[in-house]
Amino acid sequence: MEERLVAPCGMNCAICSGYMALTHDVKSKGIRIPYCKGCRPRGKECAFLKKHCKLLMEGKVKLCYECPSYPCTRLKGLDKRYRSLFRMSMIENLNFIQKEGITSFLRKEEAKWKCVKCSSVISCHNGICFDCGLSLLAEKKQKYRWEE
Ligand SMILES: [Zn+2]
């Protein structure tokens, strides 16, 4: 996992279905998930907050914890959705990065999202590994939900 894939909000794009769909070319396997290069590589600094955040828009903040209003209402809303549906917390990620550094964070993420079958990466959006679980993903109706 790479630092450039950690978005300002604390999202790790490496475990996002949109990023994994692109890197695994799921379209060629008949799976329809919108592709995304990752928030930073897209040059959109932030897909969720940017239009509403002047500091992000002007590139004055690299990670949201650098902001005087951290955590802002919008980030808290996003965080709440991800905690309840997608088994992660942007705010928890950012606090960890601030305290322990990006290298420890990436190491922890690699362990947390490791596929038990093939050691590749599972998506935070549905728990599916895009290396060994693509047939599961193809059959799955709600692609942005975990099974249990
Ligand atoms: Zn796997």
C-alpha cells in the first residue's frame, strides 16, 4: 500500500472498490463498478469535501487533521457512514497517522485488509478480494455492502 493513495480525509484508496475495480479491470470480467484512480492521483484532492473546503481547495492542508476545524461536520458525517457500513473510520485513521506516522498506518492497513485465502487485499465496501473473489463479486447484487 502506498502513501499517495491515502486521501486527505484519511480514506485509504487502496481498499476502495473503485480503485480496486480499475487495477483489476473488472469490466473485462463483466462486473460494473465505476473505476477510480484514487482521490489524490485523480487530482481532485477530495471527492467528498473539496467543494466545501477552502483549505483543501487551495492545497493548504494535506491531511484533514492539519485543519483548525478538524474534525469538521462533513468529515464526521462521512466517518459515521463508513463506520456503520464499511468497517473503518477516517477519523481513526487520521488520528493514527498523526500519532504513529504513515508507514505504521500502511503496515496496519495491510494486515487489516489482507485476504485470508490469497493474501491480496479485500475491499472495505464489501469484504471481497478482487484477486480471488471476483466470481462472488459478479454475483453480488449490492456491491457496496458486506454480507454479514
Ligand atoms: Zn484473495
